[in-house]
Amino acid sequence: MSVLLLPNRTKDTDLTVTRKIASLLARSGSQALLADEFSADLAGAPARFLPRDQAFAQAQQVITVGGDGTLLRAAPECMAYKKPVLGVNLGRVGFLATCEVSELPQKIPRLAAGDFALESRHMLLAEVPGRGWKQIAMNDVVLFGRSRLHPMDYTVYCDGAFVSRYRSDGVIAATPAGSTAYSLSAGGPVLDARAPVMVLTPVCAHGMRAVPLVFSADRHLTIVAEKDNRDSVYASADSDAQCELQPGEALNLTTAPDALQLIVFDGTEQFHAIETKLMRR
């Protein structure tokens, strides 16, 4: 079995953890694959170095080494190549990258032996008609005002029917996996990562009745930046790709047709992470 390792140099600065994973894979009868760019820094490691696209094509699984952000950035390629991914956490939280460094000696042999399960993580597909902006988000899609000095007005439609209007600093549309990120900070609920739903959470809404709303994953949401807004707003997917919307323009949201496959060793990993990384803070 071949496993592609995707380390984040800002987290695994000297690639010690990446080298450890390669060694554990070798001892378990599997081969680590890495992109050519790491060949000099990992000279002597039990790994094979290939161009990134070839490494993705030949791997059976992918391991990211960093944190949730590292896994988020790798997700589009993992989906494109249809490779399941395991995230090793070197960050502060780790709701997606649930494998801690201390667990590597137990989990890597299990991975090599095929002793794991796959769980789907559904993504959001965001589109802005007429602007050619189309993005996939694993955590969330956020609409926010160009200026944070005053709130904007947003109107929400579900399958074409009016749902709600928010005067707020922004609106967050989150997947179940992303419900523990920005949406949670804005007062949104924590969702079971397996649930086929998405949640809409207003940010600092100016109104006593503004509450988060949970929708079935098969719904089509439209969020309109009202034409009376004094300025434009931005849409952002997973805190990265952005698109500017002028007053009156809309953002369309649906569940993406494909899902990311996460490697898990226990079906309750999400709840363990919630208990240890949120409740004990």
C-alpha cells in the first residue's frame, strides 16, 4: 500500500513528524510517497519522491501533517483524485485532523492493515451568478460587509421561498463539519458531522429574533445582499477564495455533488474532540 504524505512546513518545521510517519509506514509494510519538493529535506527517509500529481495518482490514502487548515487546503485534490484522507494534528484544535502525534504508533499500523473506516464529509457549493465565481467549501461560506463599521441587510430564500432577513455584520453558511468553527463562535449549533444538513448563522445580528437556521442538505439557498446596502459585500469559501457582490446581487448555496472521505478509527471521534477540545477549555 502507498500513502501520500502532505506536510505543512509551518507546522512540521523540521519534518520530524513526517519522517516518523514514513518510518512507521515502512515498518508496517507500506510505502510513503512525497512530492519532489521534499526530497532534499527528507533525504534518507523511507519514502518515494514523485511529482505531486503522480504521487496523488499512485496513493491509496493521503495523510496531511499540520492541522485542520492543512486538511482543508488538501481537500479539493483529495476529492479530485478520490483519495481518502487522515489528518495528523499539529495545530491547536483538530476537529478534522483528529489523529494526534501521540496516537501515530497505534493508528499508522492500523491504517496499513486496513483496520479503519471511511466517513463522508459533505461540502458546500457556492456560486455567484454572472461573476463566474464557483467554490467548494468544507467548513463554511461567509458573507461579510466590505466595511465592518455598520451592518448590512441580507435576505435568505430556501428553494425560492422567503425565509428570513438579517441586518448583521455577516452570514455564515456552514457544513456539519464546519459547525465547530466560525459558526460556533457566532452562536451557531454544533452539528453531528454525519448529519445531512447545513446551518445558516447570522454574525452579530441587530435584532432580538435573529437565530441560526438548520436546513436539509438537499435544499437550495439564496442569500441576497440587499440593493439598499450602502456598500458591497464579500463572499469567502473556507476563509480563502473571495468574490465581491454589489448591492442587489445574490449568492447561491447547495450541497456539493461529491463528498470528502475521512479516515476514522472510531465513529465517535467528533464527540471526543468536542469533549476534550471545547468543553475542557
